[in-house]
Amino acid sequence: MERSKPLGLRELVKVDRTIHEPARAAIMAVLYGVESADFKFLLEMTHLTKGNLSVHARKLQSAEYLTIDKSFRNNYPYTEYRLTKKGRLAFRAYVNKLELLSRALND
């Protein structure tokens, strides 16, 4: 059985720059673990400001990594976030790349 050629460091450090920004990585990580989350929950879990959460979520939405659904509940604005299939795949690939990089550095 032939061993696969290990990825070079140059290939390992090429990560998804959209996700790699810490605030966006935090949003993706929280959403990866749930079916959906509302604004308040994401705010509490990520410790971002309201403005930062909104800006970074829109960036992820532009990349088609998440959906943002706005509505009203009991006359109050309600925003719900959900990872798309593309977003789940992208985050899994991102985490896998970081795991490979970590193993490469520990070898």
C-alpha cells in the first residue's frame, strides 16, 4: 500500500480566509454545533459586540456559508442564523486543515 504524499507546509497554511478571521470562525463554530441560533444566543456565545456580529454574519452570508432570517416575534425583531450545506462543508474543511497543520508542526 502506497502512502499518500504529505501536504507541504505551503499547502497546509492555505486556509479559507473568509472563515479564518477569529470572529467569523467563532460564529461558524457555534452554528456548526446547532441547527440554528438566534442573534441573542450568538451574541452570548461569541462575546462579540452587536455591530461586529452583524457585520461578520453578513460577510459569511455573502459567501453563502449561512442564512440570515429576519422576522418579528411578539412585536420584537428576531434574527435567526443557520449554516448552509456549503457552510458546513467549508467549516469542516477549515477544521481539517487546521488539524493537519497542527499534526505537521508536532511531527
